[in-house]
Amino acid sequence: MAGVGPPPKDPKRRARANKDPVAQTILRFEQAEAPELPDFRIDSGGEDGIVEFVWPERTREWWATWVASPQAEHFSSTDWEFLLDTALIHAKVWAGDLSAAPELRLRVAKFGATMEDRARLRMQFAAADEADAKRPEPGSSARARYGTLHALPTPEDKKASGDS
């Protein structure tokens, strides 16, 4: 299955310093507002002619979840267009056409729908960053953790110094 796996490693962290064969294109990011699920009509192909498409209530709830998700603040206009097309697939699945379920799963994975998807996309929630900041530095020495330690005098040391 193509497209699964971690993204390429940052060139600065690679063991070898081979140059990328294709230069990376840097784009200006413009956050886009989430569109509403559109009202539209479809040709039923029968005697009814054109009928109004009705979004399943479950798809409306699904859309509202994506609009309110933390990932949404990083969506551009093309992301919202792709997710709008995905909403049609979601509606198809909830209307009973389970043959569209694999495509739905692949599409929502691109947006970080599950914990596994977010890990693969290297997404973290801010609470995890705050918890990591409170964690002690790995590999700190006992002296750094507990300060300078002094041994207690043994009974032999007390006898030698004349203390009882």
C-alpha cells in the first residue's frame, strides 16, 4: 500500500549528507475557513429526474468534528476541498455502501484521524509537549538530582577522632 510510513528524515539528521535530488518548494501558508456542507441536487437517473441531496446526520456530525479539530487550524483551501470530497464518501458509507469504506479510511488518515495516523504524521498535541517539558532531563547525574552527598562517619571514624 503506497503512502504508508514515516515522512522522510530531516536532511540535517541523516547519517549521510547526500543532497536531495529535487529541491524542496516552500509555499506561503494561508489558513482557510472551513466551508459549510453544500446543498446541491443530483440526477437520480430515473423518472424523478433531479433530486436534492440530503447529508446524513452522522456526516454532519463528522464534518463538525473535523471543523473543531486541532488539525483544522493547519488546513488550507485545498485541504478543505479534499475533505469536502471525503464527506461525500462518508455519506455514501453511512447510506450503506460499505465498498467506499477503504477509501474513506485512507482519506481521513491523511488528516491524522487516529492516534496511529497522528504518530505517523508526527503530530503531537500541546499537552504532550508540556508534560515532556516537566520530565527530568534524561541522563542527568545523581549529583544533579540529589546534590553533593556526604558519607556518614563509621564507628571506626568516631573511635579514631575520639568521639563517642
